[in-house]
Amino acid sequence: MVAPLWLAPKERLQDLIDALRQRQYTVVAPVVDQAAIVYDEIDHIDRLPRGWIDSQAAGHYRLQPTSRDRWFDFVVGPDSWKKYLFPARCVLSTAKPLPDGWQFESAADDSPAYAFLGARACELAAIQVQDRVFLEGPWIDQIYQHRRSRAFIVAVNCTRSGENCFCVSMRTGPACHSGYDLALTETDEGFVVDIGSERGGDLIASLRLPEAPLEKCTAARLSQERAAMQQSKQMATGDLPNLLMTNLEHPRWKDVGDRCLSCTNCTMVCPTCFCCSVDDVTDLNTGAVERQRQWDSCFHEEFSNLNGRPVRNETRSRYRQWLTHKLATWHDQFDTSGCVGCGRCIAWCPVGIDITAEVAALREAPVRCPA
Amino acid sequence: MARKPRVAVMKFASCDGCQLSLLDAEDELLAVCDRLDFVYFAEASSVLQPGPYDIAVVEGSITTVEDEQRIRELRACSTRLVTIGACATAGGIQALRAWGDSQEWIRTIYPRPEYIHALATSTPIAAHVLVDYELHGCPINAHQLIEVLIAFASGRSPNIPAHSVCLDCKRRGTVCVMVARGQACLGPITRTGCGALCPTYNRGCYGCFGPVDGGNAPPLLAEFRRQGHAAEQLVPLLRNFNATAPLFREAGESLLDNPTDDR
Ligand code: SF4
Ligand code: SF4
Ligand code: SF4
Ligand code: SF4
């Protein structure tokens, strides 16, 4: 284990950004935009949401200024890094008509190498879940692989939990343990920097940082522990797949189906959801065809079409599909839970449906009807 | 090559905006005309050929006795009938007469009211004849209309998304104006088509493309109320171009039936 380094004053984060940019990385970080903290390309620390925190509840998100000079006291917003690794819209391939047939080509992905600055522990876990989906199965997603293999990750340990966070229950946070190149923990005077990879070590070496003093390391560790203790939202995960799969006819599914708008927001903001649809689109003038992929959702009725008709034609069955996949059959398929406890689906549901409350209700009065 | 399908673009009670949007689609217009023969399109040509038609494109709602008859005749001589726009699919803005006294309006607005023979209702085309495809929107999305026409000309079903506006907000990175700003937004119960135009400009959706199939309005209305939006602000949100579409109509009426219910 390499000793943690000390990056102070906090403005020296600019040196880290500069070092990444010199190595041709496009740096993506949290910024304030549209009344929320989202992820965008930056080249200067001025764009970081310094002094802002988010106040969240079910179906509720508001930015607030803080009096403390904190750079990373907010938690996660509507965006996740999936926006960069698994883009919302992309072209998979093209086909051009020729006089004697067709010319098929895979579309080139000309994305830059990204450096993600500010990825949280739950987000690292989410990336690891999507790695299983896109890289570790029988089929490899070329676009994901191209972007993921080059991405440099500067994680940030949470020193405050949000109202919707339940990473402690899901054992994914709030402290980062793996999956990063560098990890920062903010203290009053600077950042404690942990090195997570050789690549991270090489990059940070160029900044010639001193070792972090012991009291800074202690302060950093305590603040991570405080964030964990602060967390009030919970989801009991014991025997959860079995609980869900033996309660497929539980009345709670109808209850939540009556409240749910089937609007798809929960799946869109979820950092592990990967559903998409693929369409061939023809240019009327040239006859060329583009195979386009877009994010899609199990809450979209047509997404369950088989032979032109939906098999999940009620919201009740679509919500059940989402929850049982995420928390039960995901284990069978990918050997992990599909939920990392980030709380995005709770915050960004327009009517505040809370995945933890739905699970708790099933757990409270299971009916155990077999599938 | 087989002969090009004969297409008629017909107008009922409407503003012409939907059919004009086809003429605005300049990049694709010539290619569309290569595949389809517009034999009746009064906004584009003064040569108006009689039926039969392979595809009738109908804009506008039914607001007169004459139009009730005319739509039946058009249906009888058309293989496919496609309705376009909020007027044709839901009754349009002119359906607001459902909540007024149209005879009284006619008396006070027109100098010679005896010339006006309007029905007391403005109804969608599907209330009168069988419709093969409904394309929603006020106005419609011209690219969607081209997709429908080309699909019918090539014998396949049109690829028109039917999900909520919210999905497009998220795909384009628009932060939810309801969750982050407390605005009343009809996006969750509104059909896509605009690509989430209003939320992207920081304004809640007011339902141009009409209700999404299977839309669930009551919990959304309850949430609007919980966030402090009053019934008298919400009713106009629901009562505009698609006011008499059943989901929006019932939602508006439920608000007026329980004006102070705040869950
Ligand atoms: S869920 Fe945990 S790791 Fe994720 S933002 Fe919240 S506290 Fe941080
Ligand atoms: S299901 Fe909800 S809490 Fe779990 S990872 Fe997805 S968005 Fe986060
Ligand atoms: S749970 Fe909420 S966000 Fe998800 S589809 Fe239902 S209403 Fe939309
Ligand atoms: S702004 Fe409106 S349309 Fe967009 S996600 Fe929010 S509720 Fe849905």
C-alpha cells in the first residue's frame, strides 16, 4: 500500500486537471447546470460546484449554497458516468447502397479518453456492475469497451450522505475501496489522495506531492465514517431475491402500479440500467441506413412488445419487472445486485416512489405465492 | 416500379399548421414526392384531383354537419386514412367549447350569426370514421409525418415512439423541472414527439402531443397539489390543444370536482 499524499491548498486540484489534460484526457466533472449538479467537460476548477450542496427527498432535489468552503459536499445528481460510457444515443453501424449490393460498416466511436473527476463509491460500484453486463458476458459492447478501457477515474470519498443515499445497505460506499486510479478525500485544508493504480501513481507523481500528515489521514477517515453513520435510508437485503420471487402476486405490486406513472425516469437515472432499443433509420435522399441505439426502459410499454404486442401491458407488471430484475434476477444473470444504493431513482421519480419503501412493504407482509 | 400511391391532404376545422409543416420539411420534400403522388393538397397545388385515394391525410376536427358528411365520403374513397394533429386526433383547441355556451359566443362574436352553423362540439375524426393511424401533436412533427407516409407507401408499420416526454428529457440531458424546480409538468403523461422541447427551455410540458397511452394522471395531479399548485392553475395546463382527449378531460374535471383536495 502506497502512503496517501497531500494535495493542498485545494486550488491545487487545478494541477491535477492540468496533468490529466496534458496526457490528452478530456476531464469530466460535476458542474452546476439547470438547477442541479450534472456532469460536464471542464478544464478549470472554477466550474466545480464549490460551496453548493443538494437537498434531496423522494421526488425532490434542490441546490443550496453552503457557508462552508466545501468542494464536494453534494452527493449524486441526475447524471451518472453511464452518460459517457454507455451514451444515450449512438450509431452502431451504417449500410450504404451500392450499384451491386450494400456496404456495411461498424460505426467508428471517436470519443476522447475521459477522466472522470468526482466519481463516488456507489458510482464505482455501478461502473463495475455495467462492466459485468457489457464486458464480462459472452458478448462485448464495443462502444462501452472502447470508452471504459481508456477512462481514468479520480474518485471522491463521500464525507456527507444525501437523504436518498443507502450505499451502506448495499455495501458499496460511502468510502471507495477499488475501481479508481486516484481517490480524494476532502478535509478543511486540502485533499488526501489515495493511489489506486499504477497509472494513477504515475500521474500524481508529476505533481510532486508530499505524504499526507497522519492527522489529515485520520480526519479523512473519520469524515467517511461520519458519512456512513449519517445515512438514514436503508434497504434490508437479506434473502431479498427469494423474497421478491416468491411474492410475484403480492398486492403491493398493484398498489405501486396505481401510483407509478410509467414515465421511465427511474430507469434513465439509474447508473446500472442498460436497456436500449435499436432502430434502422433510412436517409430518404441517399438510401443509406444508420443503425441507431438509444436508451430505452422497461417502463415503456412498447419495450415489452413481442411480435408487435406488449407482454407487460400494465404498470404493475412493468414495475415488478424492474424491481425483480434489479434486486433478484440480476443476481442470476450477472452475479451481483443491480442496485448500488445511489438513491437516484428515488429523487428523480416525479411522484417520489421509493424503492426502499417498496421493498420494506413487501418484506413486512410477504404472502409467499409461488411464481 | 409500382405506381406511386395517390395521397390526398384534406382539411377540416384546423389552422393548416400541420399540413404546412410538411412543406417546411425541405430536406426531405423532394424525396417524399419521388415516392408519393400528392393528387390533392390545396396548400401546395391548385390541381385537385378527385378520389379514390390510397392515403388520405386528414387535418382538423369535425365541427359542422357538412363535415360530418364529408369525412364519411372521404373515408369511403380512401384505402388508408391518417389523422394528423391535435384537432384531428383530439378535437383541438376549438373543443374548448365543451365548457362554454357556443351559441352565446356565436351571437356575441359574429355580426351575422345566422350564417354560422357550427355544432356544439368539436370532435376527433375517429369519433366519426375508422382511422388507420393517428399522428399526434400541435403541431405535428413533420419528420414523423414523413415516416408514416413512407412506411405506408412501403407496406410496413410506422416507427413512431409512443413513450412519455420524460424519456426524451433524460436522453438529451435535460434536468427535470418538476423535481429540481417544483414546476408542474405534464411530461410524464404526455406522448413524446417534440423531443422534450419545453423542459429543455425550463418550462413544464403542457401536453402538445396529447396523453400517452395508458397515462396515469391521478398520482401526478396529487403530486402537483402536494407541491402547492392550485387547481385553477392546473386546469388550464390540461385544457388547451388536447383538452377533450379523455385522459386530460377527466383529469381537469377531477380537479374541479375536488378543488381543495391536497391529498
Ligand atoms: S450513495 Fe453512498 S457513495 Fe453514493 S453518493 Fe451517497 S453516500 Fe456517496
Ligand atoms: S435502483 Fe435506484 S438506488 Fe439502486 S442503483 Fe438504480 S438508481 Fe440507484
Ligand atoms: S417509479 Fe417513478 S420514475 Fe419510475 S416509472 Fe414509476 S413514476 Fe416514473
Ligand atoms: S421535466 Fe417533465 S417531461 Fe422532463 S423528466 Fe421532468 S416531469 Fe418528465
